[in-house]
Amino acid sequence: MSGTALLGQSQAELTAWAVAQGQPAYRGQQLHQGIYRQRVRSLGEISVLPKTWRETAAADIGRSQVTLRQVAPDGTHKYLLAMADGAIVETVGIPSRDRLTVCASTQVGCPMGCTFCATGKGGFARNLALHEILDQVLTVESDMAQRVSHLVFMGMGEPLLNLDNVVAAIRSLHRDVGMSQRNITVSTVGLPHKILALAAEKLPVTLAVSLHAPNQELRTELIPAAKPYPLSQLMQDCREYVQQTGRRVSFEYTLLAGTNDRPEHARQLAELVAGFQSHVNLIPYNPIAEAEFVRPEDRAVQVFLQALAKRGVAASVRRTRGLAANAACGQLRGTLQKKVP
Ligand code: SAH
Ligand code: SF4
């Protein structure tokens, strides 16, 4: 396992690794405790390990460096984390009552190119490795001195383009970090076959599908990468996901004034999601420098909400937390680094 990060390994794997280096099997548990409970950044910090081994074992735990930390008046913590190769990703910790929700990234940048998204405008570098996804949760736990109870993959990147590592992270969060998978949400714009591939993993996670438009024509304008995936097929795959997992699908809809917030859009959206036991989250657009869209007035958001409610669609408006710190996920990074190298 040399060259591989220890973060993401199960206790059995850590035990096998320790034994292969001539250590007794119980070192596996000590490593596991150190990595996931104490959240150490290097083996040297696990004081129960023999000093000589701690110093000579060539092992990298796989933790990032916090390069920027901002705290909004509402308690939202935003971080820019530097990976070993210098790549920067954004992570957010959102406290509310007894919860701590992490908004995690899955890629450095994103290749989907959504026209209203800061991450999409910045280009794409690479997928995040398993340890780089898990590190975000441990970093927020350490910094905010609170266990993370909820996780949403709504940071930078398209989770279904990095499905293997995202699935491995979800399994490790349950097995090693002790999180409930029911408190984990995977947000996606959708990719052919990938929703069913996630369903086949039989994980009890919530799927959030970013719709943003109630018809294919407008959708491909806003999400150019959605062209090969007809909306009818996407909705069919969502139905299949519900059937196979017994979990709900929720829908995200970023409201862009004059573009997708007209009465006919509300009507079409209600028709599209009819029959789903699902929830629609309306997200008023957060203006980004690279796009010309307009954030709708609060009144227009309420009118859209009411138009959905009138048709029996359960919907709510997502408050953007931490706007004072720096708007939504993916936007903070842009202040530091405009384009992915
Ligand atoms: N790639 C995934 C997950 C990350 S984006 C996805 O698109 O679902 C998470 C959410 O942030 C998406 O619903 C996206 O539409 C929303 N978002 C991105 N840019 C935004 C902006 N400028 N204003 C409001 N919401 C935005
Ligand atoms: Fe990628 Fe999601 Fe941004 Fe679209 S909204 S570019 S899929 S991160």
C-alpha cells in the first residue's frame, strides 16, 4: 500500500498493512482510531504506536491543508483546501441546531459547464481521490469541533462522474467515520446510465437531481452537457432509482429571473415531477461574475413556489447560507483561482 493514502482504508486493511510491516495485528485498530477518531494528520501523532515505527513507516494519511477559512455571521464555515498536488477544492460546514452538514466537493472543477455555475465556468482538472473526499469531512469536524451529522455532495464537481470514489467514500463514512448513510445526499445533473449505476450500489442515500428547467430545450441551454440525456429518460431513471432503493429523489431548481421562473415553467415543472413523492428545492440564483443571469426578487420566488403548491408539488426555497462569507459552493474558489490549471 506504499504510495496510497491510509485514509479510506478499513480496519481490516489497516491491520493487513501493519502486519505486512512486521507489526502485531492490534496496530490496525490503533491506526483506525488515530485516523478516524483522533483525526491525526501523520502517523507521528499516534502516540500509542512505537516511536521507531512511527518515524520510519513510509505512510501518508492523506490529509489536506486549509489554505483559506471564512466564517459567516450565521456560523457557516467555508474552506479552501489544498491537496498534495496543489489542487484547491472548496468545502463548507453548515451548523444548524444539533446538526452539522458538510457540503463536499467530488472533483477539482467540473466538466459539465452549467452556464450559471462558477465551478462549471472554471474548467475541470481531475477527480478527487477517496481520501481527498473523506478528508473534507474530517477537516470540518476538527475545525468546528463537532461531529458531522449530514453530508451533501453539492460542492465542486459532478459526483456521478467520479462514482467509484464517491461510493467508496459513502461506504467509508458509514464504516469508519460512523455517519448514517441516510443523512447523505448525492446531487447530480444526471448522466446516462449513472443514476442506475448508483442505484445498483444499494446505498440508502438521497438522490438530489438538479433539473433547473422543465423542458429539454431550455435545459440544454442552461446545462450544455445534458444534450445527450433527454429529460424523459432522466425522469425514467429517477423513477427506477426510487423503485430500486426505496429512497426518495429530490429535485433542485436554480431560479433564474426571466429565464426559467415564468408561470409556464412552474406548470411544466409540476407536470414533470407529478407522481414523485419528492420535494423540489428552489435555489434563487447567486450572481456570479462570469454570467449574465439575474437573481429573482423574493416576491417572484414566492409566486413560483405558490404555483407549484397549487398543483400539489411539495417545494421549498433554499436559503443560501453564508452569502456574506462568499456566496455558494464553487464561488469562493473563484476568488483565489479563476481557472483550473
Ligand atoms: N454537480 C452537482 C453537484 C454540485 S452543484 C449538481 O449540479 O447537482 C450543487 C447545486 O448548486 C446544484 O443544484 C447547482 O445548480 C447549484 N448552483 C450552482 N451554481 C449556482 C448559482 N450560481 N446559484 C445558485 N445555485 C447554484
Ligand atoms: Fe458541475 Fe454541478 Fe456546477 Fe453543473 S452545477 S457545472 S454539474 S458543479
